Amino acid sequence: MIDFEKYILPNGLTVIAHRDTSSPLAAFNLLYKVGARNESPERTGFAHLFEHLMFSGSANVPSFDEPLQMVGGENNAFTNNDYTNYYETVPKENIETAFWLESDRMFALNINEQSLSVQKNVVVEEFNQRYLNQPYGDLWLLLRKLAYMVHPYQWPTIGKEPSHITDASLFEVEEFYKRFYTPNNAILSVVGDFDHRYIFELANRWFGDIPAQQVGGLAIPQEPLQVAPRFLEVERDVPSSALYKVYHMTDRLGKSYHATDMLSDILSNGKSSRLYRNLVQEQRLFTDINAYLSGDIDPGLFVFSGKLNEGVSFERAEKAINEEIARVIDERIDDYELEKVKNKYESSIVFGETSILNKAMNLGYYQMLGNASMINTEVECYRAVEAQEISATAAALFTENNSSTLRYIAKK
Amino acid sequence: MVNRSIQPGFTLPVSLQIPEPQELIVGNGKKVLWLNIGTQSIVRITLQFPAGSKYQKKLLQASSTLGLMPEGTKNFSAQQVAEKLDFLGSQIDYSIDRDHAVISVFCLNKYVDQTLEVLKDIVLYPKFDGQEFETFRNKRKSSLAIEKAKVMYQAREVATAAMFGKNHPYGAYAEVGDYSLLEVDDLKAFHQERFLACGGLLFVSGLVDEVLVAKVAEELLPVVRRSDVEVPLLSFDALPKPEQIYIEKDDAVQSAVRLNRTLFARNHPDYVGMHVLTTILGGYFGSRLMSNIREDKGYTYGIFSSVVPMQESGFLTIATEVGCNVTLPTIVEIKREMDRLRSEKVGVEELSLVVNYMVGEMLRMLDGPFSIVDVILDLYQSGLPVSFINEHFAKITSITSEELHLLAQKYLNPADFIEVVVGKR
């Protein structure tokens, strides 16, 4: 159970404070509700490029990192399709430095041609390093494009192609900042050994005078119902062939979300799960196989991904996955297997609570979904799922017309 | 309105509070370490065996032994082992380096007994079944082939071999085909010799008391180690001369670059100073290499340098992945930064920034109920007491620019570094 207090500043900034007396450190997490899904199809990768620019200094802080390092702090950030998250850990005595730094870059970021040009290069190298120069690195570029026709989930956060990054202009950067980096579009969560009133006071002092702005994104086009299966084959210089098959699933707040998540765990969480046991250990069709959710807020993807064992055909591999799908739909999931999956949630939640940063991030995430208190109620949602709900969810989800298949063929 | 031009004040701890692990003597004078720490009802049980790859007689023997241990035991099939652990929500991590194999169990307090039952079988009675070995070997072949397709991975292997020699236990690396030369009997023999005969260091932490620790020790008694001393094994007399190695990959978009040199183990008097110096060079986001090569020139997504301590030696490594067309300019800049540290003293402000950052890093490293276990085990393997952390802290916070300057002159001569490029230049 995580006790927290919530307060909304007059300018719309949501602040959440949770007291943890066990650590000499404090965690500061600032989430902006903007991600790759808010980008236009002509300028993809922009939210992530912007995240890099947030480290270029602000009106009163020429260098973001130096003052933080000077007080023993560390920081980083990530961007995904739905949001952008900035975080610091500092010795708890120095928490105010995090308020000063983060509020200054929300207040008046220093944007200029020089930093934009360098960060474009850095991001293009990131694109090369992670998406082009790795075996299977372009997987998500291919898969998202195959599975989505209109929704911006059709590109990964790095963007569709490097030229979208190199073409970004200073004007666009400034517009993006004005549109999304405002207190009423952000959630601050702080975890450490503090009285919540002290955190709220600091929030008022440092963020209180930053004006709210009209948050104006484009409407996000929602994906129409898929009516026919989709296929793609590519050949690449990789050590083994891989099979990917994805299905459109419910959104994060959808009724069947927890059942869908548990379905993926029954199929593939841990070495005792069905796919690993049957398809890797027993039938030896794959050397590795996983089923997981893409983890998005809007309707995302249920993903199967497997590396084929030497000499196994794609037809055989696909058939084996379909057999497992049929089993989970037709045969009753027994109590033992259901209990096992639920126990794993319990355990991972208890272990997750040993990290102050993890708690701060989760509080921000659930607040973005609508209510930070979901951090305490999620486990009950999983506990409440029944076996037949999982089978029914699987039956609705796993139809051929709802699928996209990618055969990633190893060049011999 | 707040005056944003004034930075809030700050303080840093002047010493560290390090919980000292307790010792419990079991069996015939065998020592078990334990620590009651944290707020959640969870337990970590760790066994550290002198079973790293330096002891192996065939390539991949050590890692395959460790990897196959949970794949079937005297009392449980591979499937039952996985089933039981998953059902309890317990997790076992296996890790191995050149010196040690480490098995760590994480579980809820209420499931310690059931988890221990499985752990005991894995450690004491692994079966090394032929069928399971085939499946295991197939999986590992596939994942090793994927790793080897990455320029970064290849550069790391080649650079380590170039420092110590391809046939030296600290330099050797395997090819995918080496799995075919391995037999189940090799794994059995290695388990017998390095796990059962040598025993391992047992460390229990979390919300635990002496009763629980005694119970754990009782169950695992046959492999709780008999002797504190691990005898040095290796010779470093005939290390190869530094060389430049270029492995061309036609389809590369980026080159992996590595500059390495051998150093020393954690107990060397220059260790802490080199830790600070390497941090200044490339050990944090604002480091000289990051500022120059990423933030000024935009050549790379990241570049870092670090000191890697091993039980009997150690090395300094500088690594990055850069656009092929800037491979050579990057190497020039790396050497320029080394030379700058050799010719100019680090300024007061930069030094205090790095020292303060490192103080924060130490707090982060010691935070939470489990990370401290790793720190203490690292010290034990170098024959160092827990109080070494305090000495380390004191040394970091008192180091001078003059000392760092001398260390740079001693250890940062580019001519002493091997240079590896995998990709295109």
C-alpha cells in the first residue's frame, strides 16, 4: 500500500507526494503528457528529439546537468508513444535543486540553432545505433507500419526515418514547446522522506508562477477496425529467422485490459509458461518465444515474437502458435495456472516498491491514466479476473482478420 | 515571485552509513554473512562460487554448467523447477564472470521454505541431463550468434583478448562452434570441482533474523565454503604489446570503437584515484568525452569510460559507437582528451563537481535492501573489509588535482592502449 497526497496548483500542475522514510535519497519525476502519438506524420520522432533539447539549458540554468551533479544528483529521461518522462534522484537534503532545475526548463527553455543542430546529429546516431546497426533493429519500424493504417502508433518514438529528424526547424521546436510543455499538461511526483506539505510548498514556490497554456495537439486519428489479415516478408543478414505476429487489443483503460495482460502471462511469462514449455523445450520449434503487450494507452498490440530453430519452417512455427491459441480459447484454464500468474503480480509489485524512483514513476503514470490511486488498486483488478474471461478475451482477440504477420527471414 | 537566478543551497554527507553484515558460524566453522535490512517482507539469498570462466578447461564450460543447473535436478524435472518458482513468484538470477558464478534468489518471506527446497536441489543435485543439454545448447548457440552480430559485442571480445592474450583465462572468448565440443560430462566435472568441492560464500539479506539465516545455512550447508581464501591463479608476466585491430564490416552504419589498457584489482593503492580520473574522462553525462564527442560534435549517441576491476587484475575501457565517417576523428579526439588530462591539471570546479556526483553515486549504489549485497560481495572477492567503502569515500572526497595529474601521466598514455574498430572507417 502506497500512501500519497495529491494537490493541483492553480496553474494546473498536478503534484503527488509519497513519504518513504527508508532511503537517504529522494526521487523527483516530471511527466509531460506528450509522446510520439502527438506528432504529425510528416515530422515523426519530434517528441523524442525535443526530449534531447530539454538538456540544452534554460533561462537561469546554462547547463542542466552540472548543478545537479554538483549536489550529488543524477537524472535521465525517456520518451514513448504516449508520454515523456524526466526524472532525478538526489540526496534528500537537496530535493529543492530538482525543483529549481525542472521548473526553470518548464518556465523558459533555451532553444537555439547550435544545440538543435548537435542534437539532430546525436539522435540520428541513436537511430543508427539502435534501429539500423543491430540485428532485428528495424523490427518495430516494419511492424508498426504493417499493423497501423492511420493511428500515429504506426511509427516508433525514434521516428519513421532519419530525414524527419534532420528536417526539423527551430520554429517547429518552439511551437512544440509552447503547445505541450506547460504546467497543466504535466504531473509531478516526489518520493522521499518529506511531509507532503513541504513538497506542495516547494511546488508552489518553483512552479506556481508558470502560466497555464492552451494545450493544443492535433486530434489523434483512431485506428479503424482491421478487416483482413496482413502479411510482410523481409530478408536480412541476421543469424536466425524470426516470426512476429501481432493483434489489435483493447486500450489501457479498457474493460478487458487485465484479462489481456494475464493472457500474455499465461502464454509466456516465465519458463513454466505454455509457449516456452511447449514450443521451446518440448517441440523445439523456437529457440526463444515471447507473448507480450505493447503497453500503450490507446488500443495497442498483443505481440508474439519468436526466433525459429534451425530448419523449422515458418508454416510449422505459425501452426504451433495457432495451436496454443486454440488451446487457450477452448480449454478451461485451471485454478492452479491462474493462481500462478496472480502470484507473480503480487511478487513483482512488492519488489517494485523497494525502489523510490520506481514508485515515483508509477504514481505519475497512473495519475496520467486518470488516478494515481490505481497504484494500489491494480493488484485487485488482476485478482478479480476469472478463467473464462481470459478465454473469452482470447477468442475475441485472436482472429485472423485482426492479425499482422511479419516473417523476418535470415539471409543464407 | 521566486528569484530563479539563485540556486538553492545544498549539502552532502561527510560520511556514509553502511550497515555492517553480521556473521553466523555454522557447521565446522563455516562463515555465513547476513543483513537485516529494508521495509518489505522479502528475502535475498546469494551464493557466490569461485566458478568463473578462468577455471574452465574448455571454452563455455563454466557458463554452460551454471546455465544447465536449473534444467533438471535429482528431485525435480526442469519443468517442475520452473513451475515451482513461477508459482511462488520467486526469482533466481544466475550471473557469471571470469572469476565467479553467482546464484541469487529473490522471494517473499512467506515462501522462503518452498523456494529454498528448489534452490537446494539446483545447487547440490543438478542432473545435467543429455536431452536438456541439447535444448539448452541450441538456445545458447542462437543467442550467441545474435550477440556476435553486434559490433559493440565483437569489439568488446576482441579488445579483451588483445589486452590479456587470446589464450589467457582473462582474454579468451568462444565461437558458436565451441558449443559443439562441449559434453555433459564436462559440466558434471566442473560442477563437482568448482561448486561442490570449493563451496561458495552465502549471504542472506532482507527482513531476516538469525533463526531464518540458520535455517537457510542448514539446508545449503554442504556448499557453504570452507575457506575464506581464494588463491591467485593467473600470471600476468607475458601480456601482449598494445596493438591496433581493425575488423571491417561492409554493411555497418556505425563503427564500434574500443580503447583498452590493463590496470589492477580493487585492492591496488591507485584504484580509487583511477576511478575518479576515469569518471572525469568518461564516467558521467557531463564527462569530457561526452561533452566533446556527443554534446559538441554530435558524433555519437553515447561514449563512456570505466575502470573494470577483476579478482586478479583489472582494466580501463573507453567505448563508443559512432558514424562510420567519423570513426578516425573520434579516435583522435579520445586521445586528445587523454593527453589533456596528462598535460593540464583538472580545475577545482570540475573536480568538486565530479567528487559530489560520485558521492551521490555511492548513495545510489548503497540504496535499497539488495544492492548493498553486491557491493559487499565485490569487496570480499578482493579480500577487502566492508570498511573499505568508507576509506573509498574518504579518498574520493579528499583527492587532489595533483594526484590525478600524476595518475594521468602514469596510466593515460595513448601508446599503452590497444585500439579496436569493428565496422568501417
